[in-house]
Amino acid sequence: MLILQIKAVQFLEKAQKTVLNRRGEGFVDTAVKILISVVVGALVLAGLYLLFKDTILPTLTDRIKNMFNYTG
């Protein structure tokens, strides 16, 4: 019975320390991190889209047309 009481007291002390703990991340910090990662991801996707639209896709389209336009 004594061991059960000791475990209960240890559990309550641990719960009290957890509730009174003031360190750690807040909701605002997490929201800012998520917002920054969404903005950076959108910028990367926009850059890739512009690269593919202006540089890669026109040459790729020409190469595919030349492959299937074989008159030999």
C-alpha cells in the first residue's frame, strides 16, 4: 500500500510541474513557423513554374514535335 501512495504522490508532483511549466513553444511561434514555410514553399513553386514555362517547356515541345515529324 505504501508503494501505491508513493507512486500517487510522484504522479501528482509530476502533473503539477507539467501544468506550472512556463517554457516551450507557444501557439504564435508555431503559427509563424507554419506561415513562413508556406510562403517559402509558394515562392519555390512559383520559381519552378516560371523556369519550366519559359525555359524548359518550349524546348521540350519543339524536341517532341521534331521527333514525331520524321520525314526520312
